[in-house]
Amino acid sequence: MKKGLLLVVSGPSGCGKGTICNLLISNNESINVSVSLTTRKPRDGEVEGINYFFVPEEKFKSMVDNNEVLEYAYVHGSYYATPKNFVFDKLEKGEDILLEIDVQGAMQVKEIYPQATFIFLLPPSMEELKNRIIKRGTESTEAIELRLKNAHKELEYIREYDYVVVNDQVEKAVNDIECIIQAEKCKTNRVINNTSIL
Ligand code: 5GP
């Protein structure tokens, strides 16, 4: 059976990943989104099982030890991980899946599942990135500084990604990702492995 497409989207905090991924999945019913585990506390309005599975550190570590996660990383002072079974079950069923994860996690996925498609989201400028994080108003001054420092570190990984999408306009960025998905589905290897004609 044809395997689904695993899409990995990363980019610095404030580059609009969340907005873009939400729009992408609401426009494309066939894309499943993986809900990550985190040890971070929920922000106002965040819902358990929708935004994240919020777990205590002990539970998180036991899931990592029991090999229940595909990748995990310590980001901006909290742990984050992708539950493994959900991702592989969907891919086996031929369903596409989207992971919105940081660069450390993406590099782990690249080792385990190199056939995934890796997309890096860029803000139009670092100035704009700072403005967006401040405007979001969910972070303390220290957290904003930490996220900006981390943004520079994350940019060092950009060449490891297959595609770069600049988010200067949300609709355009979503459209770029939809085009990437379409192109990936027409890749020679993918088509010849899934056709009975040849
Ligand atoms: P936030 O706390 O703002 O929701 O997310 C902080 C960072 O953690 C973002 O860069 C986000 O992409 C990343 N992140 C969210 N879920 C995961 C995950 O499952 N694994 C990894 N490695 N990073 C994640």
C-alpha cells in the first residue's frame, strides 16, 4: 500500500508556524497533525489533546525510556516529543502527517525517516520576528530573549531542509507548502514505487 507523506515543518518561534500549520490542515482535510507531548504549562486557551498533551516531567521521561516517542528535544526550557505510534500508523495507512517541531527533533526524524519532507519557515526579517513574539504577548521578557537567541541557533540548520518558505504573507506561505506537497507526491521514486503500470 502507498505510504503517506511525512511533512516536517520547523522555524524560529514567532515565524508563524502555528498559524500556517492550522490553515494548512483546515484547507486540507487529508493532512493529519501529530499532537506533541510537552512538559510546558498550557497557555491561556490551549486545550489538552488539541494543542499538546501536557504531561509532568516524570511521565515524559518514562515515555522516552519506553521508546514511545519518535523524537524529543528540550526547547526554550521545556521538553517536547512526538508520539511514535500515531505517526507510523497513519503513514502505513497511506495518510499524510504533519509535524511542527524544532530543528533538533527534525534532525532526529531525518536519521530515522529520511524520506520525510523537511520544510523550514522563515520570517521576512529578524526585526519582524521580534515584533511578532512581542505582539503575541504570551511570553515574559526573559522568554522573549531566549526565543530570539534560539532563533539564531535554529537558522544554522536551514541547509538541512529540503525547502524554505518565507512567511511574509500567510496565504502565500500556505500555498507554497501545498505546492511542495503536490510536487513531493509526483517525485519519481514515490510514483514508481506505487504504480502497477511499470
Ligand atoms: P511552543 O511552546 O511555542 O508551542 O513551541 C516551542 C517550540 O517547540 C516550537 O519551535 C515548536 O515547533 C517546538 N515543538 C513543538 N512540539 C514539538 C515536538 O513534538 N518535538 C520537538 N522537537 N519540538 C516541538
